[in-house]
Amino acid sequence: MNEKYQTRRTVAFGRDLSRRSVWGLVLLGAVVLVLQLGCHEETAAPGATSVQTEPSDRVVVPESDKPGEVVSADAPEAVEVTRLARPQVVDAPKITLSKTVHDFGEIGPGTAHSTRFEFKNEGTFPLRITQVQSCCGVVTRGVKAGQEYAPGQSGILEVDYRAGEMPTPIRKDLHIVSNDPLHGVVTLTIKAEVARRIDHTPSRLKLFLRRENAGARDITLTSLDGRAFSIKGFRATAKAISADFDPAAKDTKFVLKPKTDMEKLKRHLRGWIHIDLTHPECKSVRLPFDVLPEFSFDIEQILMFNLKAGQPVKREIWMLSNYQDDFELESVTSQKGTVKLLEKEKVENRYRLKFEITPPELASERAVMSDVIEIKVKDGKTLSIPCRGFY
């Protein structure tokens, strides 16, 4: 009994081993096929305009319709598989530049300067410029959007820059946008150090209504680089200030004596003096002036927030006589009637004023109210303070 059972078990084991061997060979063949296809088959990259391939290698893979059956490579059912080679050449434009940064060095205020950026298409496909991006103070010439450059062709981007009036280091970035697949945006940079060529003292002219000639100081112009210059013109806001000069004189230093028009200064408390020069790197000098007014306030305007229509808001300001004069207030009103004077208190040459401001109903979608408080000095002028609020 045991011998028969042992015999059956041995036969069954042999059949199972045979089946496993067949399926193992089939699985091994499939793995080899996948490895061959995965390692050797590639497709050309999308968008390639020209592809050259090497002669392909051929691999014969057996094919059978019967599961588990191993077919010889020499069988007529064998399938021929071609391995594709890697792409070797792709046509594309390539932009190269001789430089991407230009430093003008130290330059004078208001002076004009130019430079050139040369580039070349070293690719095998036409280079198309789609955009040239400039920035403030810079003008570009020679290259425009839509221009094309054949392989090997060169181009020149010309750049003009005018310096500002303030001494400061500057850096300006420009951009060339093209169809170069690797360098679609190229950044070009110009740098400079704007330095003062003519020094002027004082830096600001401070004037006073109660002083002779408004207390104007002499204006001294000095060449900082040792180059001589002449004065071509002198002008001021509202013609409130003038000065005598000789346009034929040439030197490295000038002293001007300003002459003021007091009536014009009363109406124009702030402004500029422009002095035109012949210095090659400083064509003009701008000098601000301001006049100390008769009266001033501790704030320039009244600002309010979170307003609600019809709900009054209280505010307080101080009014001062800058020349220590005694004065009286004649009236305090507002242009739109939203401001009411609650209290005024005089302290020596100052007034403390308390207001009640009533926000009106909104007349539009803009949640903003505005008014102007007008304060009239007895036997004097009328002063104004803006009043602005947000609902």
C-alpha cells in the first residue's frame, strides 16, 4: 500500500515539475522581450525638425498562439522587431552675445550715454525676436519684435540712456525675448554712478517775509571736476527770485546774489530755482526754495476713518503765528457746511480750535467725504485746511 502511494506521489511531482518548467521558460522569454524593447526602442522628441538615425539592429522574437508553448527562433511564426536609434541632431536657433553687462562708470546728472549689445544666431534654425523689453530712462534701437536672423547672422541692439538729476548708483535691466528654446529670455544690464559735477550751496534757499530781501543767502556754484563753465540762464517759480550774471564769463566757481519779489513770494511760498550751465556733464542746477509763512498749523489736513452718516466727529488743531505777531480770528467756516467751530482758545500767539464734523449721507458709491475749513484772520488773509474722511 505504501509502495503504491509512493509511486503515485512521485509521478504527480514529476508532472508538476514539468508544468513549472514550461511556464518558467515562457516567463523568462517575456522578460527578455520587455528588456530588449525598453532598452533599445526610443521615439524622436516632439517638435524636432530633423532627425538622423544610425542603421537599426533587428531582433527575432518567437511568437505562438498556444499558451505555454515555446517556439524556436528559427520557426516561421517568429516576429521581427526593429530597435530605433537615439536622435542625433535637432535644428534650433541659438542666441549668443558678446556681452550682457555694460558699465558707464561715473557720469554727470542729466547727461546722455549710448552703448551697443551685439548678438549672433549660432544655431541651425532662424532666430526670431518676439519682444524687446526696455525700462524708464532707456531707449532701444536696431532690433524690433518680429525681426528674424538666419543661422550665422548677427544683430546689434543699440541702447540710449539719459541720467537723472539726483546723484545715485543706477542699474537698468533690458530683456530680449526670442524663440531660442534654451535662452528664450536674455537679460542685458546697464550700470552707472550718477555723480554731482557742480556743487551748490546752500542746498535749499530758506526765505522769510519779515526780513530784508527775504533773508536770501548768496548762491555759490563750484565745479567738482575742475572743468570751467558759464552761466546761461537763471529762472525761478513765478519769477519770484532773480539774479544778475555774465553769460560770457567762464570759471570754475560763481557766486550769485538772489533778488526777491516779496509780493510774489507771499503768493508762492514754495518753488524751484533753475540755473542753466555750459558744463559738459551738468547742464543745469535745481535749487528748491521755501518761505516761512505768517501762520502755520500743527497738521496739514484733517483725516477721519470709520465714519457714519449723521454721527458727528470732534477734532482739534493749533494755529501759530510764525513771526510772533499778535492776531485775531474773524471767522471760521467750511465750504460745504459739514464743519462747526465748537471752541477757540487763545494762548499767547496761538489758537486752539475745536471742531465738530458731521459726515453727510453718501451721494455716490464712493465712501469718502471731503470739505475745506477756511479760517479768516482779522485784517489779514484767509487760510485753508483740507478735511477728508472715509466711511
